[in-house]
Amino acid sequence: MAKTILLVFSVLAVSVPALAQIDLAGHWAARQHEDWEERGPGPEVVDYLGLPINEDARARALAYSTSAFSLPERQCLYFAPHYNVIGPFGLEIWADTDPNSGRIVSWNIGAFIDKAINAIWMDGRPHPGPNDLRTFSGFTTGRWEGNTLVAYTTHYKEGYLRRNGVPTSDQASMTTYITRHGDMLTVLEVIEDPVYLTEPFLVSRNYQLDPAANMTRVPAPCVPEAELPELKGEGRVPHYLPGRNPFVNEMTQRYNLPVEAVLGGADTMYPEFKKNLDSYQPPALCVRYCCGWGAMVAGRTAPNVDCITGGSGKINEQ
Amino acid sequence: MRAAPLIVAVCVAAAPLAAQTRGAAQTQTQTPNAPRTARATAPTDVTGYWVSLITEDWRWRMIMPARGDYQSVPITAEAKRVADGWNPAKDEAAGEQCRAYGAAGIMRMPMRLRVSWADEDTLKVETDTGMQTRLLHFGAWKGGGRPSWQGDSVATWDMPPRRAQGEQPAITASKSGTLKVVTNNMRPGYLRKNGLPYSGTAKLTEYWDFHGGRNGEHFLVVSTIVEDPQYLQTPWMTSPNFKREPDGSKWDPSPCRASR
């Protein structure tokens, strides 16, 4: 019997390292418990709060019109890779292995309807040169740092830091830290951009392992068509000329926020910025998007609660 | 031969774990003479000053949200009813102005942290905003006693697995590591300053992930799960971000305030 116990423990000892492994594969459902409005219905038209942007980024963002997405030639464009966490979707993650060695060649993050697959190359291949092609997915290499997969992405096309036109350039890069805590996945993105950001921008999200999430690895086909009558034909690109954006003061009117805060900048993300808001008085009552924390469940983004969940100020309006 | 079925059973039980394995790693092992205190076994130096970066949920963290604004939090109808009756003046008058500064709410506030070792097995986390002190106890510490704003916190290091030979080495291994903190026995408080409640039975689980940046920065992400069946339909999961600062020159203590 003693030999049996010894043998069993020997087997267990050999098996123990598996407990220390970190497998990222699976369907990870987004829990939109942060930035729900930005990720779901969409951000305010001019809301650059907490973004470390420079004057050039601000000028481009103010020139942006959401209607630009309705141009047929822009409808099927993908967001940049940082949309993995800035966007509303969950993540499907899987590994591709070398059939001969069994070693992982890449970890992969699946596509969304408007974002390409991101491959995180684990085989030590170098990044392309500074003038090489930019793609929607960019080029990403990864390695383990303790229990975190650290991925570094370069060579992606210019995109949006926020879905209201705040830009990132094709010189931007992103370091992604992916850490698994049991059935929860935490993803931190650190985005740097010498063209449009004065400091790195940090954004993190949590996901829950959910085998029933049914995410797809590849994007759905996109077929562009003219959505707005005024955009049929050629020659018009929706935009606002400098000083003409009609939404600059919208958040000031809606939330009493000073426009200096709304227009962002690195100082708006630090605690000391509160001193600029000492006289701030919130609106008397929430009137818009007062509840909501996920995708629609039975037509409601805040199930089981009677609340203003949409933008019209009506209870449970969707 | 009677051992064979047992061995097979053990192998089968272990197989799914092995199947998850994508790389080859080994568990962290300790030598008999290795120091055992939490401070000595810390995978990285977490002490110093950390500043919160308010890049997420700005309107709900940097300023007082409007009454009735509960966006992003999976509240119950009961939570909404209680929060709709929020009265900051009443809180101030009752000496309850720190309700939003309890453990389940304070980490999302704009603030700085001062992290130090109170003793070999207790990590002290002070906040300048609200002037609160959290004590994270390692080892066999047992809490209890009267509930408090910061509750009873039990901490453990989630040690990273040692990578096997041939795997790519960590780029900044000395800066990485995870601190797991579980907090109970909290006084009822607010998840947000506009009165969104958590109850005295709420449980707070945090994973403090320390990361090294490409330019020498040190980042901290505190993945947070608040469980409270009375006021939350599902666990509330958030992840406030921090950056290490070189010194305490921007440390700016201010007391709890209920009204702004």
C-alpha cells in the first residue's frame, strides 16, 4: 500500500505544474461595468474627458462628424487594435501551435464586426521596419511576464481612441497586459502616440469566461451602401470646419461641466484636476442613460429595474 | 496491480489541467530556509506613492454624479430605491460622511495611495482623498470585531509560475506580480458618491496587478469584484488604474465629504 501511495503522489507531483499554467483560451464575455455609455450607445459627441490629447488631436476630433461613418467608402473600415477593450465586445482568445514542436506560435484575439483579428506572435519574430506597411490589425509580439501575457503592437493604421473622432496616428503603439484570475480576465492597454498624445493613455477592462458567449473569430461580411440621402453621389465628406462644431458646449449644458474639462488633455486625468471643479454643481437629476450595464436583455440594458436606460429620458426606453 | 486503477484515475483527473497547458512551467517552489513573511516573499516592491488615472467613467468618478445616475452598475431595484433617497446633508449630520470612502468604493476615487509595510505581514494602504487606511493582512490573521469602513482584508500573493527552460524570459519580471485581497466585515457604504449602496454583507475581492511599462513606468491595475446580493444583481467588476510616482510631493490629504 505504501508503494501505491508513493506512486500516486509521484504522479500527482508530475501533474502539479499544470496547475501553474496560464491558459487564456476561451470565450471571454465583456462586463460593461465601466464606460457603459461610451461602449454601448456611444460617447457624447464632444467628450474628451480624461484623454491625454494634444492640440492637434483636439483639432482633428472637433472636425469629425459621426456622419462620416455613413460614407460608403468608410462603412467597412475597421477600428484600431485598441478597440479590443475600448469597444463593447467580448474576446475570443485561442492559440495556434506548431504541429511539430507543440509550442505556441501565436495567441489570437478574435475579430468583431468592425475589428480585425489580432495575432500575438510568441515565436520571437521581429517587428517590421519603421516604414513598413500599416494594417488594421497591426503587428504584435508577446511574451510572458510572470502570470501576465505582455503584448506589444505597432504598425496599425490610424484610428480612433474614442468613438467620437479622437484620433490615433499610424505612429501609435500599444502595450497590452493580459492577466487571468480564475474565470476573470483583466486586460490593460497602454497606448502611446507621439503624434496625438502627450502621455500614455491607460484603459483596462474585465471579462468573464463564458462558454455560451458564442463569439466569432472572423468578422461578419460588410457590404457598404449609401445610408444617408445627402451622401449619395460623390464629393461630400461630413466634417466641421474649425470653430464650427455645434456640439462643443453640449456637455456643458447637459452636465454643467466647464468646456475646458470637456476638451480633455492630460491634466484632466489626474486627481488635482478636481480643484478646477470646486464650484461644480451636478444636474439636479439624471435624465439620460441613468442605468445600464450590458447588452440588451429582453430589450433592456438594465433588467429588473425601472430606470431611464436610454437617451430620451423615458423609463426603460430603448 | 491494484494500484493501477488509482494511478489511471489520478492521471485522468490531471489530464484536463495538462491539456490547458500551452507552455511548460513549474510551480514556485520554496527552499526550507526561505524567508516566509509576506514582505520577504513579495514578488515585487509595491511600496511608494501611486496616483489614480481617471481615464474611465470620468463623469462618475471625478465629479459628483447627478442624483439617480447609476450607469454601469448592475443594481437591484432595492438599490435604486435606497439610492433615490440619498441625502448627503443627513449623512454629514450623522457623521456618516465617509460612506463613499469604504473599501468597496474608495479605490475608484481620484486620489493618491501611499503603500508601506506596517509590519512583516501587514501592508498598509493610505489614501489622501478621505484620509483612509486599509490594512491588508497576510498569513493566518483572523479578522472580526465591529464592522468598519475598510473592513477586514486578507491578502495573499498570487505567485507567477516559473517558466521552463526555453520559454521566453520576462522582460521586467521584477516589476510584476499579483496581490489578491479579500475584504469582508465592511460597514454599509456607497459604491458611488451619489448614494448607490452596498450592504454590510458585501464581499470585496481585488487582484492588484503590478506591471512594468516600456519606458520604465510602473503601473497598477486593481481588478475589483463587489458581490452584494442585496444591492447587486451580478458581481460588479471594475479595474481602476494607477501609476507610480517618484515621491510624495503631490500627496494632498483631504477629509471625507458627503456633498461633493
